[in-house]
Amino acid sequence: MKPHKLLNSQILLHQKFKLATIILTNQCHSGAPLSSTPCSNIDHQQTETLYQSFSTDSPPVSTGQTLLNSIQSSQWHFVKHLARNLTPALISSTLSSLHKTPDLALQFVTHIGFTNLDIKTKCLAIAVISRSPSPKPTLQLLKQTIASGNSTIKDIFYELAVARDRLNAKSSVLFDLLIRACCELKKGDDAFECFNMMKEKGVVPKIETCNDMLSLFLKLNRTQTAWVLYAEMFRLRIKSTVYTFNIMINVLCKEGKLKKAKEFIGFMEGLGVKPNVVTYNTIIHGYCWRGRVEGALMIVDVMKSKGLELDSYTYGSLISGMCKEGRLEEASRMLEKMKEIGLLPNAVTYNILIDGYCNKGDLNKAFGYRDEMVGRGILPTVSTYNLLIHALFLEAKMDEADDMIKDMRDNGMVPDSITYNILINGYCRCGNAEKAFSLHDEMVCRGIQPTRVTYTSLIYVLGKRNRMKEADDLYEKIVIEGIFPDLILFNALIDGHCANGNMDRAFALLEEMDRRKVIPDEVTYNTLMQGRCREGKVEEARELLEEMKSRGIKPDHISYNTLISGYSRRGDMNDAFRVRDEMLSIGFNPTLLTYNALIQVLCKNQEGDHAEELLKEMVSKGIVPDDSTYISLIEGMQKVDDVLSNTDS
């Protein structure tokens, strides 16, 4: 077997040598413009060098013309074999020679490894490839260079400028593509820095480049930066297109400046730019988003007067605005009108209506729209299922929610993080900790990262199941993972400890909130007050009420009802009514809980007549008594009977 292996290696060596000889022969026939070595000297000396290189593990040494011929004849395996021995100078000269064939230049740097090049060579390669009809390869290489983090944007810009001069290019396309790459990577500051460096070089960016930047700043909610850029564009006399004006109108709408957005239409018309459907749709959407449907309808009238037809986006915005304002019947009529004129609603429009009716609690109507969209051949989205599953959980229809999940999976829909959070929260609210944690594990296995919302739900259910050690451990785990606990998460954890009687831990968490600069709210203090009242420490609960006031947190009716209930359970009738009077003085009306607590304390103090007067008062105010009301009254009458019986005896 050994001689056979040796024979194979000899054949391979011969084949490689033959390939090198062919390349060098081609070089002699075609001439060697990049080499100063005469052709007659190449034949024996260079062939011997290549033969020696192929007979060892190290790659062969190449001249510029050898490399260029290999590229032009698409001998990529040979080029790849040469890659390790290619110097930056040789690569650069080869790229310069390929400036008229950018596609070959792209293949060349791909085969030798673009990421292995230094920044100067990379930028020359990008400059050559930018001459390709398609901007995609250049953009990809620019994004790769920026994202690597090996060079600053200033260095990249400088080297691109050097490469541009070397190729004697006059166009701004290279810098425009650099800004576009920054925008696609959402690097707004880098994009603006490039814009300023272009100005310094006396190169004016294209309007499309400026539009990319404006659009990015809009998406990033950096409206002030968008205005700074727009002013600079105006100074440089970069002529705005209708797309530019539409972006700036969107900026005004995002800032809530709807009147100025309308006025901007007149400004663009004055500059000879005609508003289009997108212009008006942007303002209509702005009005609807701000809950001003009537204002949006006025814009619709202007739009019609200009001879522009409403499209699906216009109707979708109006339907969304009406649903937000609770005008569901009008929204439904708007959908019918949309269909009458031949416009096909999309999944987003149906989801808006489904969401509206789910919030109203009208599941029949919500599911009716789901069936209608399916009947029209519009597949429900993950959002559709999420809305319906959430509504079913709110109605405690667990089996139907499970059926929806099965239907979702049968239709090839993959649950997302929102789906899992809805399911986990639903099962946590029902007290099913095992199912909730099972879904958490499934979520992680599917590669979906649990969020703060997920963990808040799990902490809540652990509190309800008296498993506070696990809740604390989970809290420590998420902090280590870098998830910042928010107010809702802290409230869930404090509630669990208060409900389980560990008030020291609850107050320690309040101190941790202060350390983490998470500002407590009335829910936080109400929970702590309820914990103190459960311990019978109503005075300390009262101190908490004063503390929350001193921190600028307004007590609500729950705060006062908590104190009234605390005094009531202790039989402190005077204190309970004093808190009631304080509650009335600041504008809070008594609730069912208020009356129940007061009736309870009156009955405890054998004030049956007064308790009956309060019962009549609550009924007159439209508050329906519940079981607790009548049980307190019955127990009060029983006590009176016992007292009378003892007196008779």
C-alpha cells in the first residue's frame, strides 16, 4: 500500500506542476504589464520556484501577472492556494488592475478572505466593487467592515477617500453607500459623522442618502437630530423629494405637532412638490394615533378634494383610531365601506378589530372577524392568536385557550415570546404554577429568551403558592442574568412576602427599590399597608399612608379602604369613620369594600340601627350588597340577640 500512496502523491505533484507551467506559458503569451521581469527569464527560474513551492506544504510565490491571469481564467482553487503568501501591495495592485471588472474583484477578495485584509486593502476592494451595477455586495462588505469594530468610522472614511482618489473616481457613490451601511446597522451617529466628513471634502450627499438618515432618526425617535440634518440639507441646497417631506411630516406627527404637520403640506406645495397619498396617510395616522379621529376625517375630506383616493392604509388608520376611542360599531362600518369599494383588508386591519372587541369582552364578534379573515383567504397571524388566547384567559376559558394553541400549531404558526408570556401569565393567574414553569422550560428549549414579564408572572404565582424561597431565588437569578427588575416585578415580590407574613423581607425590598432608583407607587404602599393591617398594626399602616404622601404618591380609595378595614377588624369604630370622612373630603366615594368594613365595625359594636342606615345609603347610591354585607349584619343581629338573652337571664 505504501508505494501506491507514494505514486498518488507523485501524480498530484505532477498535476500541480503542469498547472503552474500552463499559467506561466499563458503569462508569456499575454505579456506581463505589472511585472518588470522579461518573459525569457520567467520560464526556467519562476517555474522552478513554483515547482519547489508545490513540492512542499507552503503555498507558491506568485507575481502580479500570474495572479491576475489566474483570476481572469477563474482558477479560484489556485488563487485560494496562493492567499497566504499574497502581500497587501500585491493584492492592492491586482485590485487596481481589476477596476473595470468589479465582479471579478469581488470573487477575488472572497476567495482570499476579505476579513483577513487590512483596512487600507479592504477599502480599496470596496471602492473597486462599488463600480458594480448592484450596490448589494458593496453594502455587505461595508457593513462587515463597520461591524467588525477593528476601525473607527473616521478611519474607514479616510481610507475610502484614498481609494477613491487612487481610482480617480468623481462620484459620491462610495460615501453614499457608507452612510447607507451605517443606517442599515442603525448607527445614526456614525452616519452623521460621515455626512459631515463629506461636507468637509466638498462632496454633497445624494438626496436618497439624506432620506435614509432622516428615516433612521425617525425610527430611533431622534426627532431633534432629524431637524438638525434637515436644516443642513436645506443649507447645502439638497433638493427635497416628496419622500423627504413625508418623513418630516411623520416627524412632526411623532412630536404631536399635528397642526404644523398640516401646514407643512402648504410649505412643500410652495416648493413645487405635490403631496401624494402617503403624505395624507401619514397625517391621518398621526391624528388617529393621538385619538383624534374627527381631525383625521377632516384630512380625509381634503384628500378627496385633491382627487386622491383612499387606500387600505387610510382605512386601516381610521379603523384603528375608532377602535382606540371605543367606537367599534363605526369601525365595523368603515370595514364594510372598505370592502364595498373593492379594497381588501389585511391581517393587521382584522387584528385591530379583533383586539377592539376582545377588550370590550365581545368574544363572539372577535371570533367572527377571525372566521371572516380565514374565509377571505387571509391567514391569521401569530398576533391574531395572541389576542384571542389572551381574551380567553381573561374569561377563564382555559380549555378553549388550549384548543387555540393546538390550532395555532396545526396551522404551522410558531408561538413567540408574547404567546408564551400570555400563557404563562394566564396559568399563573389561575394558580397553576406547574403548568406555568413547564411553559417557561419549553420557551427556553425553543430558543426564546424569557423576558421580565415572564419572570414577573412566575414570581406572582410562587407568591400565591407560598413558595417565597423559590421566588427570591428566581429574583436573584434574573438580576445575575442582567434583567433589570421594574416596579411591577418588585410589587409582585413584595405582595408575596406580605401575603406570607414576612414583612421584614417586604420592607427590605422597598429599600432595594430605592437603591435601584425604582420609584414605588400606590400599589407598593397599599400592599405594605395591607400586610401591616393583617398583623393588627394599623397605626404603622397609617404611618405608611403619611409616608407615601410625603413622597408625592397620592393615596387611592384602596389605601383608605385598607385602613378602614384594619380599624374595623380591630373594632375601632371611631377611627374607621374618621378615615371614611378623610376619604370623602378629598373626593373619593365610598365603595362596596368601604361600606362592608363600616357595617362590620358597627355590628361588632352592637350599632345595628346605624348599620341598617348605612345599608340603605349604599343601596341608594347604586352599590349592591354582597355576601359579606349580609353576613356582617346577621352576625351583628346574633350578637344583639345573645346580649338580650343574657340580660333576660
